Amino acid sequence: MSEWRATAKRLKAWKVERENDLRKRLERVRCYLTPGGGFSVRDAERTLQKERPEWAARLPQARDEVQREKDAKKQELLAQKRERQALQKGKPGLGKGKGQGL
């Protein structure tokens, strides 16, 4: 009886430790993804400015490019969503909607 309690206690301790680790990792990732960046992002940019100023000069351009790509992807997903909704509204066999016949 005490063996399974010891095992359960060990597993619970592992689970709590693992959850805390994952929570910390998630916070770190969220910090990296913030628009201003976390402290480590700013530190990395400062280091890049010191070591490779020509690369650091391209950062604003790269950020703009990434933002344009995100916007294009968002527009593409919205267009796909609208297309799916249009297809669902005009499902064949319901007797409603436009363009049902050939």
C-alpha cells in the first residue's frame, strides 16, 4: 500500500515540476513574440549592432517584410474562409441559393 503512495507522490512531484517548467517556457516564448521584444531580444539587437552593424541596419526592413508576409497570409486565410462560407450557403440539393443548376 505504501509503495503505490510513494509512486503517486513521486509522479505528482514530477508533474508539478514539469508544469512549472512548461509555464516558464511559455512565458519566455510570449516575451519573445511581443512587438517590442523581451529583454533578451533587445540585448541581442544591441549585440548585433556592435558586432554586425550592416546586419542590424537590415532589421527594420526585415520586420516590414515579415509583417507584409503575415498580412498576406491573413488575407489569404480570410479569402479561403469567405469561399468556404459561400460554398456552404449555396450547398447543392437544398433547393435554395443562386447558381444551383447547370
